[in-house]
Amino acid sequence: MVDYPSEYDNSGRVADAKSLIDAFWGNAARFREAEGLVVEHGLAYGRNERNRLDMFWPSTDEGRAREVPIVMFVHGGYWRSLDRTAFSHLAYGLLVNNVAVAMPSYTLCPDIEIAGIVNEIRRACLLVYQTYNRKMTVVGHSAGGHLAACMMATDWDEIHPDLPHDLVTSGMGISGLYDLLPLLQTPINDDLKMDRDQALAASPVHWVPEASQVFEAWVGADESDEYHRQSRDLAERWTLLGTPTNYVSVEGANHFTIVDHLTDPLSPMVQRIMEIVDKPKVDFDLERAGQIADEPQEVQAVPEETADELVEKIDAAVEDLKPETEAEPKGTADPEPGPAPEPAPEPAPERAPQNGEKAEKTDVDKPAPKKQPAAKKKPAPPTSAAKRATPAKAGAKARTTRKRTVKQVKKPTAANKTRKPKARVSNKQPGKAGEAKKTETGSAEKS
């Protein structure tokens, strides 16, 4: 029986949770005061008071010209607390890699339902796309990971036919929540106010994302089993649906410290985001695959005379394997007549006992020996005639099967590419990042 209230009580599982959250606010405020920071504060994307976002730009020529890729970061807080100003410093690692970062706030529960928050973040994505004419990658932490997955699985061209279907090209959920049903059994739902149907409808694990686009599901190794299950289940289901999704466990990280990796420009987390920004889709060379399928396949048929010779060799081998004393199987030809057997000699007449002689016991008087069970006969191997009586006719041409081959695509890894920082901001790193290691299921673990 899963103790859901304990599994989703992140503050209760981390002893210094309050001090870690307080540190978010302090680090974010100092970052916004940094000299040379290029930022647009409080851009409105909706009518509600919290419908605002900040745009951070790299202090490079491309950044000042608004000609760099854009990543949107969505904060967490179980959809009921915090805002964008507590996480400004997390933009540092991407800014150094010459990537702009959009950070929205959103209306919190219980003033809004989760479905309403999903629509607010969609409006934030539309503002970025329409203002800068740029598609984007969406990254989110905790509840923000849930919203990032929802953006990946949104049918943008159904919202408006002029929108690209891949307006959000790729994404990453950090300690994300993708199955909301367990939250119905926790105190968190006191603010979320979901029923079962609403929880199912708002769970992106049951949505169908855009095929071949890449999503990342990262989680701290020290987080609860339920958080690991959430990321693992999403990775398995979305990958089966055609959206390659990696489940990654970050060694030594809990629910609050895992986002510190975003402050390190060279951390595996930041470098993986750079990879999915540059290459958001898995490439399948369908045109080449079709050409291979249409090419004539060189298959050599067995010549007719070779087939006959093969049958004769098999028959000869079968005859050599027969035991000499083996009886002919039923249904074979009668054996040739041999010499008639000699008649058995007639038994001598019994002599009556003379005076004083005892009668000898005859074989009839003796007890009959126990009858031995008859030995089972081994079935005889098929004869050459039976062999040739099979449905396949000797000399028939062999059937060929066409084999389709498709190129395998090597999956990018964090070690494949390391960008040199281009930004002019200070190289002082506010946080530490660890190393990556593989899980048993084949997905990478980062530390």
C-alpha cells in the first residue's frame, strides 16, 4: 500500500527544505541586480494579474539582436505557490550558452483549476512565438515539469491553423508530475480541488505528443519512489507512442537541489538542454528507407538438380541409420518368401511309472514362468518413398522474402557536444553539478 501523502510531501522528506526555498529568493534577487544583465521585465501575456513573464537575453551581439534560441522555464510549487521571481538565477547556465530564457508566472490554485493554468502557459508560449517569431523548448520543475509536458503534447495547429504543429519543439521535466490521480489522496488536493475525471484529463501521461520530438524526464536520486515512477512511466509510454523520452536519475539531488544544475553552464543537465534545442527531433531517413525497400534483392534460388541430389543424400543417410534387426513399419511391402520352416518334432509318449518308481514332474506340472512384457518397437524412420510424398515438390523454386532495412539513428548524449560559453557575464557559477550515470533500464543517471 503506497503512502501517497508521505510520497508527495517534499518538504517533509527534506530536512532543510525551508532554507533551500528561502535561498531561491535570495539568489534570484542578486542575479537580477547583476551588472550587464539584459532582461525585459513583466511582459503581459494575459489579463490576469500573474500573467507576466520575464525575458532574459544573452549579453552577446546575437542576444541583443534577439537572434538566439529561446527556452521557457516554468516554476513549480504544486500549482499553488511561488512565482517566476524566485527562479531568475536558473537562467544563468543557458544564458552563458547563448540561449534566451523566458520565465512566466501563472495564476495559482485554488483561484484557478489546473486546466486553466495549462491554458495560461499556452498563452505565454503564443506571446513568445508571435513576438520573436521563434519556436521554443519548454523546461519546468515539479508542477512546471507537468506544464512543460502539457506544452509538448498540445495540438497547436488545432488552436489556430496558422500556428506550427511543433511550436514547442522539445522539452524537459525536472522532478515532474505527469499522473495526477495519486494527488487525490493527498492534502495537496485541498487547494487543487480535482475530481477523478479532472485529474485524468490533466495528466499528460495519457496525452499523445508530437511524434519523433524529444522529451527529457529527470528526477533527483534522493526523491520518493512515486516521483521516480512518474518520470519512468512517462518515458516508457511516450517512447512507445513515438516521442523518444529519457528517464534520468540525478545522483545526490533531492527535489529542491536538482534545479541548481541549471546554474552551471557545463552541467550535464544544461548540456542536454542545448542538445535538444539544437536537434529537437529524431531524424528518420524515410526517403532512403523507401529506396532500400524498392531496390531489387539479390536472392539465389536453389537449382532443381541440386534439390534432387539433396533428397537422395538424405534418403541414403536415413537408410544407413536403420538398425539391422528393426522390423519393417506398417504399410510397407510384404517381405520376399523364404524357405519353409521345418516341422517341430512330435513329443515322445509318456512312460507309465514302474513298480517302486516315483512319477517325475513334467513341464506341465511345473509353475509357468512369469510373462515378460513385450519390448516396445521403435518407429522406423521414413523411407525414401515417404520422404518424397511430402507436399513440397522436389525441384520447386525457393520462395524469397524481401528484407527491409532502416538506418539506425544514434541518440545524442550529453558527452557528444560541449559548447563554449559566448556570454560576457561572469563565469562564477552559483551552483554545482554532478556527473551522469546509466540506470538499469538503459537511461542515463546524472549527478
